[in-house]
Amino acid sequence: MSVTPCSPTIVIVVLVLVSLILWFDVVTALGSASTVAITFGTSTVCGIIAGETTQRIQCYQNGQSIWVFPDISFAQISGGESFFCGLRSGGLTLLCWNTTNPVYSTFMLRRIYFSQNVSLTDLAVGDDQVCAREVDSGLARCWRGGGNGNGGLPFSPPGEGFKFSTITSGKGFSCGILKNSSGVLCWGGNGIASEIQTQFGNLSMLSLVAGESHVCGLTRTGSLVCKGNNETGQLDVPSPSSALEFSGLALGANFTCALRRRNGYAVCWGGGSNRFEEVQQVQFESIVAGLDFVCGLTTGNLSVLCWGPGWSDGNSSASYLPLGTIIPGPCVQSPCACDLYPDSETLCGGSGSICRSCQLQLPIASPSPDSPPLQPPDLPSKPPPPPPPPAVKPLPVIPAPTKSSNKLSLGLMVVGSFGGFAGICAVAYCLWAAPCGCLHNKMANSVQPSTAADAERVAADAEGVAAAADNNVSLPTGLRSCSTRYTSFGGLRYHRTESTSSKYAEKTQHFSLSQLAAATNNFSLENKIGSGSFGTVYKGKLPDGREVAIKRGETSTRMRKFKEKESAFESELALLSRLHHKHLVGLAGFCQENDERLLVYEYMSNGSLRDHLHSKNNVEKNSSILNSWKMRIKIALDAARGIEYLHNYAVPPIIHRDIKSANILLDANWMAKVSDFGLSLMGPESDQEFMSTKAAGTVGYIDPEYYVLNVLTAKSDVYGLGVVLLELLTGKKAVFKNEEDETCPMGVVEYASSRIQAGDLWSILDRRVGQPEIHEAEAVELMAYVAAHCVNLEGNERPSMTDIVANLERALAFVEDSPSSFSNRAISISSD
């Protein structure tokens, strides 16, 4: 029947179709926004979880359920080839996660976009590009998402003259509907983009959804049309294709699926020999496609059902995913234009409402009794009520380690598991006044930044300087000998030479004992500023005006003590004479005369991190410049970068073995540097194991796995850094008096780790810094998340230093509130 443009019939149809546009906002395909997303290259399916005050993301990959960090509310998600992205509720932050190699049961995070006032919507991820639309202006914004290693690089959108009502992304291209003309405009390096745009011609469109190389949508005259590649019939829309026939669309590599509006059933066409069979008698709220499989959000209980020839189960049979209940649309705070979705407030956990589209409500056909529907798994129709929300959103529960070590478990039965390690601390506490003085092994030498030595070099001197100094253990008498010289196995190498000075004379300055005595007022008590791994540290001033820190080995006539001093001296000299990094304390020179062994360092005028965190004078926020989250995260990142250099760029790699807050020093500009290499070892690659007869380190910081099994890896340094991160978060010492029971000391790991895992981070934060501001909350959460993983019992469950640095960089970017958050630029912190 023909109708004129002014016909009442077409006016009604157009009104119906206009109302349908909101419905299309919550359905998706290869690259459009939804509450369910597929990362097709890794067969990862993600959804935004319902029934919680925070609408966080949960994913399914290779039989494993994975919670996505951070634990904040999201409105839309969309998937590409090897990553997916999420638009935070409110549209001011866009985050993406790489799904190729989950690290410690989560995905690596990248922030693509942040603004304080420009909100985004219509998140559309293609294979490697990410696009979104500015809510107010309609401008398209695009980035590379990182699927091919190009994360953060531009993916050029159309110019500012083009304003869109909606956008979608396919493989290498994106398309949008222009606000003014309702025509289709496509862009991208893929040649299919211009072909699709040409095929749409002058059609006026209401909606648009992209697949790998074709695009479908509803026209303003009510037809469902598809344009682009038609090799397997993916453009051949089944008849009839009236405005009321189909609603949601999902497009893959060579097929198209749609939902029948009258009953919510899915129908697919195209696909060649691998044709999609319809899932019988299952009603869907929305559907989403990977390249060769489809997932749908069921109407019955909002669970995710996937099927198709490329589904990860290896066959085309449909299967439900073990994900929680998924929200059918974003939770919003504003009033709805039409109806609320049923049970909307419960689905949003009381933190918003889900709006239904303003479409006409047509009856939904009931399933035929002759064809029983596919049964979903035992998922609750309503999730259990969530706990009362904290002032700031909590961290996700950190998964327990997936592997176990029988040897470690047996050893920890003796030591007493992790609480038993705190028992070690208790014994240490009782032996506090022992002659060894092991727990008072403070390294408070304050030293000053050099100029040339501050320049960061990625490659260390490749000269094979042998390792030294497997000694000077800072553990209590009765548990470990305070000063026992250990032999080594499995690749540890020792340096022994008759003339240390001649070996390093070309690289470092050789001072005489008289010169250093004059610089320190004959090593007077007034010049004493601390102690190190093998001696006492004095402040000195050289004739040229340089302020330095001078570490003098203990003067002892006992041969064993001399050998220990010699070993630690050689270790630091061997290491620091060849290491140059702005986050490692620089070596100015040395002295070796008779039994005297002295090292001269740059002077760090602001002392140690331990001094500032645990000083009796630091009692309120204004007591120290360190009492800000920005500064504490900055210091954590500085220290992590120094350790990363030791593990990944030193040749051969170096394990510090005594990472603690006393060995993280602060220069005049508050830059943190790692110090005291008296216990450090050089050997094989950093991911290999070292064996020693006894463990070395400091109580409260020593890796429990290393302590029990005497197996040393680079992950032992990671554990020590994790303890330092917990000190920065809580303000507690590594071992401190339990306020509830003053007779029993407690470890900060025991105190904080379980609370972070339980989502109770905010109750343990250092009160001198206070609760994080809104722009600081994500940063503090991320640092806590990193810290909790660093102190896992088993080394293979801890992150690498590269992962730690990357996450702390992101945390600092969050707290700096900068849109260019993923720049690797140097960051300076003022002292105000």
C-alpha cells in the first residue's frame, strides 16, 4: 500500500520508530554500547553486575570467572579483539582492559579518557579502535585501544563539523548517524568504510549497528537494511522486515542476528556453512556478537546465554555462563521519561534506576508447551541484599591464590602460616633489646641529589662484576643468627679480590681515611645520622663543598666480623659503582685502608621514608609533607621504578633482599631512592630461583616463602615493597604494638591485607592523611590492590615489578586528575 508523506499511517510508524531508538541504546553487536560485551579474540564475555550498590564488571574466560578492577559503577561496556572498554557512570571516565593474559585473576587496566565536565556516551569498540560520542556536542572521539600495541594512539574521527546522534564500530572502521540529516557517515583506514557509506546513500536512519565488514540499522521509513560485505548472505534480511518485526541487532564476521520484537526470540542469517541455529523458546533482552558466536541477556533471569560455531565450548550448543545477574540497562539517577524496568531499584542495589524505552508495549507470545525452553543454571532471580555501602566504594574481593605449594604449606605449619610469621615478629619484639639489635637496623642516612647521576639509563654497564655479600641478616637471635655468613647455590656468584680499590678506581673516587675523618669531624656522634647493613652512617662535608653520607664499617678485630664487613662492603661497591638510575642512591666514592672499609654516598637531605612515616613528631596532617595521598603514591612509584631497574635492566639482574621503608631515602626534592645494597645479590635472570642455606632480610619485610624454603627470587623484593605500600596506606610500622592487646605485636601485613580483601580498606587508612577526596579514591584503591597482591604468600602469585610500576603510574595519574593520564613523563611534586 502506498502512502503519502503526510499520511497518518506513516506518522504513527515514525513515532513508533523514534521511540525504539532508546531501545537500541541498550543492545549491541561487535562494536556498540551495552551492558554485555564480547572480546572476540580471547572468547571473553563480560557483563555489568546487578543487585549491588556498585555496578561493577564481571567476566568469563576459559572456564574462569574474573572480577574486573576497579570496583566502580559502569553504564556501558563494549568489546574488541583483545580488549574491552567500560564507560563509567556519568560518562566522564573511559577505562579499557587487556584480556590476553589475566594477571593474578584480573585484567590489566588502562585509562583512555578522563574529563571533569565533558560526558561521553555510545561507547563503540571495533577490533582495535575505541570511539564514543560527546553527550552535549555530538562530536565523535576516537582512540586506539591497544589490541595491536597501539594503546592511546589516535584513531582519527571526522572533523568538528560532524555531529552524531549515534555511532558504532566495526573492524577497522566506525560509522555514525548525522544529527542534521540522519545520513550515514563512516571513517577509518579500512576500505570497507567508504563502500558502506556509499551503499547507504541518502537513506535516513534511526539506528545503526556494525559487524566486521557490514552494518545494519532501521530506516526512518521502518525498514531493516544491511549494507557492506555480503559474501555469506549476511545482508539478506528475512522477510518481512517491517518496523515492528525486529528490535535488537548483533553483527559478527559474516552473519547478522536480530531479536523478534513480538516475542524476544533471536533469529540469525548469513554465516555460510557455519550457519547459526536459532535458540528455541528463549526470550532475550539484548544480544551481542563476537566474530563467530552470539551471547544474549535472557529476559527470564537476566543471565547470559552464548551459542554459535565459534563458541569456546567447542560446539554450537548453547550454554549459560556462570556470571551473576546482569543489569539490562544503565542505572541512572535522573527521572525516567517513560516506565521503570521491573524491580529496577533492586537491580541497581538502591543506587539508581533502570529506564525502559518509550516503545509501545506489545504483547509477548508465551512459549509453546510442546517445546520446553532451555534451562538456565541455578542463578538466583534476585541477588542477595548487598552490605551497607562504605563512604567510598570498596575494592573487589581479591581472589585466593590458585596454586598451592606443599613444601611451603608444610613449612608454614611450623612457622604458623601467615599468622605464624607475625609470631616471628612477636618473638622479635620480645628480643628487641637483644645484643644483636637486629630490629633496630635503621638506615637513616640522608643523602643529596647529584646532577649527572640522576639521569636515568635504561641499560646498565654489562661488565660482569661478580656478586657478593650473602650476609648480615637482620633477624632476631634465636630465630636466625644476626651475623652469619652463608654459602650459595644455584648460580649465586661471589666477588673476592685482594685489591678492591684497584678494580673500581676508574669508576668511583678513592678517598683516604684522613679525608673522610676530617669531613665528619673525626666521626663524631654529632655527625652520626644512622646505621646501614655493615656499619654506621655519618654526615660529612668534603673540601669541595659537597655534602655526603659516609658509611663506616664496624671496627672489629674478630675475623668473622671482618669477613662480613668485607662482604657487605664489596657488595655495595660492586653494585653502586656500575648502577646509575635516578631512583637509586648514588655512590660518590670509597675508602679501603687496612681494616677500614667506608662508602661515600650522595646526601639525601630529607632522610628515610621510615623517619617520616613513624616519627613521634608526625601526629597530624600538617606534621609532614608526606601526609598527602599524592605524595605517598609518588614515593611508592619512585621506589618501584628503582627496584624495577634492578630486576629488569641491570646486567646481570640484582635482587636487593632488604627492601624496607628505612632503605627508601628522600632527596631535597622529595624524590625517593632505594639504598643499602649490603645484602644484594647478582645472578641469573630475575625470574629464576636462587638457593641459599639461610634467609637474609629484616623482620616484618622478609618474604615468608624465602624464610621457610630458603628459595630466593625477585618476588622476594616484591613482598618487601608490598609491606612498604601497606606502611604508606596505614601509617603502621611493619611490626607494631597491637592497640587492642599491647602485649602482642602485630605485622602490618596481618593487620591490613585481610581487611583490604574484605573491602574494608577505608577503615585502615592513615588518619593523618585522612579519607581520600573523590579524585583520589581510585588511586588509593589501586595502590591497596597492588599492595595486597604483593604480599601473597607464594611468590608466583605476586605481580612483577613491571606490573607494579604500571599500576602505580595509573594510580598517580588518577590522583593528578589529568586527562593525559598514561603519559610516561617525569612527574614533579612541589613541596607546598
